[in-house]
Amino acid sequence: MKIMICKNYDEISKKAASIVLKEIQKKPDLTIGLATGSSPIGLYKKLIEAYQKNKISFKSVTSYNLDEYIGIDRSHPQSYYSFMHEHLFKHIDIQNENIHIPENDITRIDELAADYNKKLHEHQLDIQILGIGSNGHIGFNEPGTPLGNETFIVTLDEQTRMDNSRFFNSLDEVPKYAITMGIKNIMYSKKIILIASGKEKARAVLKMIKGKVTKSFPASILQLHPDCTVILDEASAAKLMDSSKNEQQKIKAVKQKTTINP
Ligand code: GLP
């Protein structure tokens, strides 16, 4: 894993945008996996700015979103369909037919999941953008999700529903189910960029990077990806920095001991 620690959220967004823009410049018909949540909003703003300044075109870019709630309509302001249009798609020149967001019609949900998964098999992602849940979820792969899962229907963790209730009028309104890419789909992406900011994410960041790889903490699997960059601000990196300091102190102490008693 490549870890980048930035001063603040704006710096994270700039860094992430510069990587994405470089990739699109190299390959204008890039296939990109997109995430929702607060974390990538700054990145999307920077991409919009680059487009408005005529620095980039998304005309040949194809996108696949990670997940979507089940139980609210696509037209609901908190659906991920609405989120993506509001925060990115309506501001850039991406072609409608190149946008893919899991459909959530409950009467055909298994068929829709299978179709989405088939498309993901046919179009390997060049780059996947990720955030991280405070419980270690990526996409909506909640703790306990088998690491080999592909697109599936998930029952949302109560922690996730509570975290996301800030976007709804009450906890009761937060959907209980979602359709999400599985961990296997995410790991199949050639490149991964994970963004985390704020002290609320510090514990999750530490476990993702230094913890053991386990399905109880899905983001830990990213340690095994060959090209994963984690972009953090100082607050979300705080526990990671503390643990590195402790490790260095321990190494220093062992070195001193061995010099005194060789
Ligand atoms: C949501 C999404 C994830 C996202 C995560 C963190 O539930 N399904 O894809 O990464 O929670 O969100 P945020 O960036 O708002 O903290």
C-alpha cells in the first residue's frame, strides 16, 4: 500500500484528482469505479473544475458505481443515483450510456445484481475510488462479508445506518438493504485509490493498514492489492502515526538494550 498524508481535505482532493486526471490523460477511454459518501466529494469538485477549464474531457470515460440503496427510488435525493448526478455527472461531459449505477428494483434485484456483475467481468476497472466506513466497510461490504463475494444484496450494518442517518431525516428512513460490488470485484480493479479524512476515521485507517487481513474488517484486504494508494489527512492518519512512533521507540529500545548487553 502506498500511503500519502496530506495537510487537509482540500489537499487530499487535489492529490486524488491529479492521479485520476493523469490516468484519463494517459487513457481517455478509462473505466473508473466511483464511490459515494462525503470522502470523494472534494475529488469530484476538482474533476469538475478541470473539465470547466477545458483541461480534460470525460466523453470517452466509462463509470461503474460501487453500490446503491435498496428501498428508496432512484429519484430520492439520497439515492446514490441522485448523489452521483448532483456531485459529478451533471457537471461534466460523460455520456449517459457510459454511466453505470446498480439498479435497485426489488422485484428483479437478483437478476439486476447478476447483470451488473456480468458487466464488471467484461469491463475491468482501470481505477477504483473508495471511501471507508467507520466499521471498515468498502462499498457496502460490511464486516463479515466473505472476501470472495461478487455483486450481491447486503443487509446494512446498524453502525452504517447510524453513520449515514446524517443524510436522512431520521434513522428509520435509512434503508436497511443495498446492492453492492463485492470485495472480489473491487480487488479486480487495476488500481485503487482510497480517501479518508477526519478523526472519526483514524481507528478504521489504522486497522486497514496495520491490522490483520480479515473478513471482520473488509478494508484490510486492500493490503493485498498490488496497486493501492491511501490518501489521508492528518486527522485520519493520527492513530497510524502514533503506532509508527511507538514501533520506532520499541526498535530504538531494543537497539539500546543490545548495545548495552551485546
Ligand atoms: C457509505 C458508502 C461507502 C463510503 C462510506 C463512507 O456508506 N457506501 O462507499 O465509502 O459509506 O462514507 P463517508 O465518505 O461519507 O464517510
